[in-house]
Amino acid sequence: MPDTTRRADRANGSRYGNRPTMKDVAARAGVGLKTVSRVVNGEPGVTPDTERRVREAIEALGFRRNDSARVLRKGRTASIGLVLEDLADPFYGPLSRAVEEVARAHGALLINGSSAEDPEREQELALALCARRVDGLVVIPAGDDHRYLEPEIRAGVATVFVDRPAGGIDADVVLSDNFGGARDGVAHLIAHGHRRIGFIGDMPRIHTAAERLRGYRAAMEDAGIPVAEGWMSLGATDPERVRRATEEMLAGPDPVTAVFTGNNRVTVTVIRVLAEYDRPVALVGFDDFELADLLQPGVTVVAQDAAALGRTAADRLFQRLDGAPGTPERLELPTRLITRGSGELPPAH
Amino acid sequence: MPDTTRRADRANGSRYGNRPTMKDVAARAGVGLKTVSRVVNGEPGVTPDTERRVREAIEALGFRRNDSARVLRKGRTASIGLVLEDLADPFYGPLSRAVEEVARAHGALLINGSSAEDPEREQELALALCARRVDGLVVIPAGDDHRYLEPEIRAGVATVFVDRPAGGIDADVVLSDNFGGARDGVAHLIAHGHRRIGFIGDMPRIHTAAERLRGYRAAMEDAGIPVAEGWMSLGATDPERVRRATEEMLAGPDPVTAVFTGNNRVTVTVIRVLAEYDRPVALVGFDDFELADLLQPGVTVVAQDAAALGRTAADRLFQRLDGAPGTPERLELPTRLITRGSGELPPAH
DNA sequence: CTGAAAGCGCTTACAG
DNA sequence: CTGAAAGCGCTTACAG
């Protein structure tokens, strides 16, 4: 007997198991389809007695409305997509959570995925979300060409970029003040007497990396310090490369006395390397991280507010979904310098 | 003219903007609906010439298949739901990412949300995902009664629990060896000469917290050490409570000489408190965390593999979706003691 | 207060 | 090789 059921399942394509539908409920309650719909959706105009019968049938059958079908008819899916770089990166945790909370407040679910910093995967994921007809999209770009989203946006998919701007299209974007934050962080090192300052950042094609490098250059120029080529290293943030870069800057006759790191992953690796040196090297890192205050010395950072980035982007998205007019905007959030010791070390000659 | 378009949008309920459908493509290409479907899905039996005409129409109209409609007809949504405690918690980042990778390998999207440790919110979220007809569900329970999922599971929603077992229902579950890990960690402290050892953990209603406390008790009992009431503190993991608990254990005539902490959030707070004391207090924490090796002393931990938890759970889920038979299983993953210094400090008398 | 018909955008099952 | 009809499970627009 269970076997027969199984085969029946397969025969109808195992369609959602064997779930009862509104039609089943209507039949059992002896009412029309529309009446069931009214009860399920809390619409008015049903006598208490009818409603009771419908509710009993729902209970008895274990009916749950198929939102997937509802969505098809209504035209809005009450879900938004989030494309980020890596769900496992601690920077994106609070950002995702903030987007989720805003979505929740608007009764929407969140579908998300990681691009793994691969532009092709970003596109694949973003378009899959569009095919699901998410109402809107929050994207942390991996690539720098987003023209593939143009038809989708034109077709009505609200889209907001966060952390990095879109490439090749005009769209709302929420950014941290990467340039200003880096400039302030480097100026802080200069104010503490450093002149030979290294910069270790992410790949230059990533917008945030380029902006932070620009901030570094600006601070140095403002102080009238010429920058040596060997003081700048941009590339992948894997520990091996960052370690090599750090060691090179600390070698030679005129080693750097301070390092500015371009993001949290770089910072962490540089801390490990510096721990192996006897001479103190000053450090300011972009991005705050847990326990930065408990290390010795505490790590001075330029902090950005990941949750605020996510919240601002999601708010903007729902404003657009609610029909907010106007051309795409660029929203820039300030950063904050947090001094904890490592950035206040004097230069070791 | 744009205004007219706008009004038209509203009139039809702003249905996915104004997206072209297969019907539009068919009309433009001068073929039947089914032929468009064949081309879009790469099914055989279309002459090259017909295919070309269809592709041109698709291109010209900017058509993208509505997977939401497809799903309704096919019965499987190619998406799975993940209910976790907090997207922003660093422990769940790698776990989510692992689930995502497995889903991706199976061509499924991931819909996820945070329960915020609130049983009601967990239920609301899990049922919303069921209403969307996700094919399966990975749940990190907040509550301890999951009977509300019984009708869903019976209706065919594959469900796997991770990190904590389900309550009131029989379901697949993937756990760390919380009992064994905690017992080993406490035994490690005992082996280093400690007898007065404190335990600070999460709320006792949370399964992992209870299991880890059980491990603590077992280790103490194995060593023949009677446990004083004041040595155990379970409750919310907010810094204020944990700080108070730590301070109380360190006060009085017979203070603890070592602390075992029940999870990463507790550990981090206890480290902050211990940093304020002159006398050294040994510490072993459940859960590894970034930079644990760079603190002074390095923090000895009982590490669990969050990514492996997620991967194992997702693998199990897709096995079930592929028809794997058998009764629900309990999979337990080992933990690993990582010594870094804090757990090897001798007792200060 | 209630319900039958049409339709959302696809796929399935079938016939030519 | 191609396509018309029916249907997935709901909601919409309308009529009684």
C-alpha cells in the first residue's frame, strides 16, 4: 500500500509531494474555490459558519497555501535577491543580516548567494534570481561590467549596488567613503612621524581597493612625501602573497616604518607577519574586526559600518519598489578612525 | 507618453514590469508556444532555421524565462531553505556558505533567514519557506518543539536539522560532538593541575549548551572533583551577564583557577574580563575563532568544523531529495582540541 | 454573501 | 519536426 502511494507520487511528477490544494479544501468544505481563497487570505464577506467549515477542512487536510502559485498570479514575488562575494566573510555577515531585517520588515524573503569574486558567477547568480522574478536585487559586484542587467532593470527589477559601484550602467549605489577613510588613516600615520609608509591592498580592478590606494596617495601627496614604487602592493589577498609583500617592504636598507592595509583580510595576515619581527612597525587597517582591541598593541582601524551599508541599500531598494522617482543616486557613508595603539607607534629608525 | 506606460503598468498590477512571455516570442517568431519552449530548454527536434528565428525573437524582446511559472508546473522549485540563528554570527557564515555550495552543485538556489534565537520567528520563517514550496529545509533550531513541521515533512519537504536536534519529531540531524568535546576540553584543564574550574555557557534550553555542560560534569566526575554550584553559570550570552558571571567566579576565598567557556561569544567576553586581572586564569573555549592564536596567551579551544556541519547537512538533504530511503539518522562530527597557551597555564593559588 | 470563468506563464501529454 | 489543448494552484474581475 505504501508502495502504491510511492508510484502515484512518481506518476504525477512527485508534485509537491501530495499536497492538498484549495480545490481539495473547497470540495471537502462544500464551498467554492473563491470562498476558500477568501478565508485563507482573511478577506471579508464570509459568514462565520462558512468560515468555520473551511477552516475545519484546512485543518483536516493539512492545507498550506502555495505561495509559488500565488506569486505567479499576483506578479510580485515578495522576495529580493542578494548577490555577495562570500557568505563566509565576516564583513558580509552583518551586511546580509541588515538586508534581511529590512526585507523582513517589508514581508519579503531573501534569496542570496556568493559570487566568490568571480564576475561570471555573479552574472549567473544575478540572472538566475531575475528568472525567479525577485522583486529587487542588492548586488555587491564582483565584475565591473553590469550591462547584462540592463534588460532586467528596464523590465522592472529594482537594483541597488553596495560596497562597489556598478560598471557600465547607471544604478543606485551605496558606498563607504573609501577614499576619505584611507586618506585619513594614512594621514594619521604621517601625523605620528612616519614617512616611509607601505600600502598593501586587494586587486586594483576592485573599486574599493583602487579608491583606498587613491586615498593613500592623496595623503602622501598632501604631506609632500614622494611615494616609492616598492611601498605599494596590490593583488590577491591570500596570505602567501600578503606575507611576501609585507616582508619585502620590511627588507632592504630603507624599510617602511608603517603599513596601511587595504581590508580586514590583509590586516589579519600582516598582523601575523609583524608579530615575527622584533622592531615595532606601525599599522592602520581598513575595516574593523573582532578582538582588534585585545591584540597587543590594539589595532588602529578605519572602520566602516557594514550593517549600515546593508540597511541603507535595502531601504533604497524598497523605496524604489514603492515607486520612488528620480535618477539613480550615489550614497556615501562615512568611515571612522578608531585608535587603539598600533597606529600610534612612532617610527623605528 | 511615459506617463501612459506607467498607468498601463499599474493597470495590470505591475506584473513583472512588462516582461515579454513565451507567447510574445512565439508570435514574433511565427511559431507555436511549444517550439519556443523547446528552444529555451534546449530540447531536440527543432530545425536550425526555426531555432534561429526563435532566438532572434528572444534577443529582440529581451525574453527571460519565468522560472516562477516553470516551477509551478514542474512541481520542484530547485530551491532550498536555510533557517539559522543569525546570519551575522561568524560561526554561521562558513556553515551557510557550505550549504550554498552544495545547493549550487545541485542547481538549487538558497533562501535563508535568521530566527534570532526566537522559536516563534523560526516557525514563521520555516513555514514561509514551506509555503514557497522549497524542495527542502536545513534548520538550525531556535525552539525545541518542531511538531509544526510534521505536516510539511509528511507532504514531502525534506528536512535536515543541524547543530541542534529537532524537538518532538524524528528527523535527520547533524551535530558536533558537544559532549565529548567539552569533556575533553575540561579534562585538558584538569590534566594541567586545575581543580576549581568554572563553566560559563549559553541558556540551558539550548541543546548544545546542555550537552557541553554535561561534558563538563563528566570530566569533573571522572577526575573525582565535586562541582560547586557557583562554578556553573548558564544564561544569555550578552556581555553584561557573562562579565558578571566571570567576576563572581573569580571573587571569594576559593576562586576558580580556570574557566571553560561554552561558545565563541562567551569566550570573547571572558577574554576581555580576564585581561583586567593580574593573576593568570586558564581558559579553554568551545568554538575556534579568528586570531585566537595571536592573543597573549593564545587561546586554547575545542574547535568544531562549521563548514563540515553545513556540507554534511546539505549532502544529506539532497540524498533525501534524490530518494535515499531509511529512517532519520543522527550524524555526529568530531571536535578537535587546539592548544595555544591559555589552556596550559598552571593554576594560580 | 458566494462562486464560475478566465488567466498568470510556463510544461505535459498528445496528435498531427 | 511542430503545435493546440489542458493543467500546475492560485487570484482577478465579474455576475448572481
